[in-house]
Amino acid sequence: MSEDQPDALQPGQLLARGVCRHLRSHDFSCLEEFTPERGRRVDVMALGPKGELWVVECKSSRADFISDRKWDGYLDWCDRYFWAVDGEFPTELLPAETGLIIADAYDAEIVRMAPEEKLAASRRKSLILKFARHAAERLQSHRDPGPRG
């Protein structure tokens, strides 16, 4: 299926796609399923034009949210933390001290800006370097899916 056919993607992936499309309109570059450290995988890591780093966790259902006990561990890896959910999601479940994005497969809207907690300079530098390397490796593996060196 082509990338324009959302049927091939899981509900959370559809939300992530809409989030990434929206954040691009704000001059952010996004990586889906980014691992800031071993054992942690964020749905979307977004790098802004001034070096700001946002984490967006996509929740496709109430059960998906309730089963996520690790989200607050991501706060140490970003300047702002957001939830992305669809328009039917019971948003009262989401912590008020986090950002909120309403999304679908094609776009999104930031309805509550997350508070800013700036990363330490050393962590920001290491995350931006990891982000860049990860993006380059994904691009290269897309162009050459052969064995990695």
C-alpha cells in the first residue's frame, strides 16, 4: 500500500502521521518511534528550528492510555511533552500539566501547549546528535536495505 493509504497503519501510527504533518507546518522535523535511551521508545520526537525537543505520545484508546505506566519517564528527554489523541478520546484522563494534540491520520491541532522544561545543554546536544544519526541511518536504510555495517 502507498503511504497515502492509511489502512496499512495501526491507529497510533495514524495519529503519529497526522502529528508529524502538523509539526512540519511549524518547522519541526520528526522521527517516529525514536529511542532516546535503551528501554525507552517515544512515538514522536520532534526537533524544532531553535533546537527545541518535543515528545509526543500517541494514544488510540482509553485502554492504550491506562496501560502506559512509563510516560512520565519521557519528561527527562524533552523540553515539552504532549499527548496526541483523536477527537473521540476522553481527554479528561490526560494529565493537565502536559500538552494536548488532537489528531487524525492527515493533520493535527495543538489544543493545549505543554509547559516548557528546558533540557540541560549536555543532554540536548547528545539527543540532537542521536536524532540526526538516527534520521540519517533511516534514510540510508531506505535507499539501501542491505546489511548494516
